[in-house]
Amino acid sequence: MAQFGTVFCDSFSVARYADGAWQPAKITPLAPLPMHPAAHVFHYASSCFEGFKAYRWNDGKARIFRLHDHVARMQRSAASLRLPVPDADSLAGMVIDVVAQHIGDIPAPPSSLYLRPTLIGTLENIGAAASPSTEATLFVLASPVGDYFDAGARPLRLLVDDQRARSTEQLGSTKTGGNYAAALGPTLEAKAKYGVDQVLFCPNGDVQETGAANFLLISDDEIITKALDTSFLHGMTRDSILRLGNDLGYTITERHFTVDELLQLVATHEAALSGTAACLAPVGGLVYRGEEFKVRDGESGPNTAKLRQALQDIQYGSAPDTHNWLTEVTASR
Ligand SMILES: *Cc1c(COP(=O)(O)O)cnc(C)c1O
């Protein structure tokens, strides 16, 4: 299958906000959006997005994973950027319409349809650096994607950076483009210098997350991850793994922990990154101040595999949806 995120369904849904109101969304053939060069987003980064998946089951219907939670997170992102906040039912409806149109394009599990709602500020005013965009465009793009682990489930190596933050205290939990721009330089530097896959951002020793995934420590009976605050993105995969972990009898510990503690814990705990694209990906090694630290024996561990399996079983329809996470969608063409 083509590289993640490079193939798109041939139609998408678009809605515009102007004169204080959202206009009805329309499904249209996928095409460039006409945009004025003065659009707020180009200059002042007024943009946020979501990323989640729909799966096609054997019954020919699709199931969207945690649709309403992702819609709610997008509303929080929009509000934090002072963008017009989409109505929850309208945005969920746009996603459902796009999925219903494209069920035939969804490859069977473990492949899926990746959904990318995006909201951008389109106010034509380059003088609006310190004022919000009162016009906006919201669209929902769909992209058939393969299994992340097709590429080989090699455990990841991370650079532990105890100086720099991925984002800021006010935007860390907002899914906004600027945060990825901020993480890009440090991540490319780390890849070039240490050959690592990602940077684990731990400003002042506070273990937060990587550029686009949450970080978890997992033993035979406990899952440890940073408690929610505004400094990092509140991943739905993180939340789902914690709930399933609780169901499976793990003690769930959401707390602050430091780099010093982390380096000790990885002697006994598995480490993993969580996110929609990769689900739960094993971490086999850390680099800190030029020194290599193995996570246990450096191989992917059984608890990471077990938790990933529990989540995928629900997504693929081989286990009951005990938490009501799935939205069923029937084909509309
Ligand atoms: C999207 C994202 C995640 C993962 O969120 P999920 O809801 O699990 O996909 C984690 N960290 C960052 C910075 C993200 O952008």
C-alpha cells in the first residue's frame, strides 16, 4: 500500500463559516480550495485538525472509532485558537457522510480509512495578528491507509530531550499545525545526530510525549503515563489503552514522572508510543545525553502486544464494543 496519507478518496465534505454562522456542509469532488493569499491561516497559523479511523467489517458496514470524542477534542482545539467552533452534530454528520460515500474504498482490517477533519482561519486580513479569524473553512478529508506494522514491528528508539518542549503550556493539548512545526527541527536534528526515530520531549525533566504520540510505561500489572494537563495532547489511543488496561486488571497510574525515574523504570517496564496511526508501538531503546539505555531487553514486550491486540479486536470487530466506542455507518452509494 502507498505511503500513509498520500492517497485520498475522490470526494470530501466542506463547510464555511461567515457572517457569524456556519453554512451547511457539502460533499464535493476533491479539489483545491480557492484561498486568498491574505487568509489568516497562512500568516498566523489558525488551524487545527483531527485524525481517526473507520474500519470496514465483514458485514459491509463501516465503524468509526470514538467519533464523538474526536469531535469534542476538535471543538476544544478550535476554541483554544479562537476559531469558530463547529457544531458537534454537524461535524459528526460531515464525517459520517464522507465515510458512507466511501465504504467501498476502505481496505479490510488491519487497513482502514483515515479521517482528517481540518479547520482553518480564512479571514482576509494580514493585520489580524492579534485578533481571531472570524471566517473559517472546515473540511473532512478521507485517506485509505495500510497497517503501520506492515513496515516491520521493529521497536523504536527515542532521543530523550530534557531541555526543549514540543509545544507551549497554552497549546500543548491543541491539535494545531504550529506544534508540529515546533517539533520538526529538534526531531530532524535527533534523527541525523543519533539515528533515532523520534524525540521524547521532557522539558525540565518532565516526561511528556513525542512529536505526534503519547508515551506509556507498561509492566505485567501496571500502566504508567503522564496525568492530563495542558502541556500535551490528550490522545484517544492513550485513553482507550488505559480503559482496556483497567478492564484487564492493570493498575492505571496517571502521574508526573521524571527522566531519572524513566531511566530506572525501563529496566523493568515496557515502553510504548500510542496514537491513531501506529496504535501502540513498542519502544526498544532510549538515548539520553549521548548514552544508550535499553528498554528491558530491547525487544517488543508481551504486555504492549496484549494491550494493542485488545484495542484492535474491538476496532476490527472480533471483540464486543464494551465501551460503546464505535459508530456504525451504512454505505450511501
Ligand atoms: C494526535 C496526537 C496524539 C495521539 O492522539 P490519538 O487520539 O491517540 O490519535 C498524540 N500526541 C500528539 C502530539 C498528537 O498530535
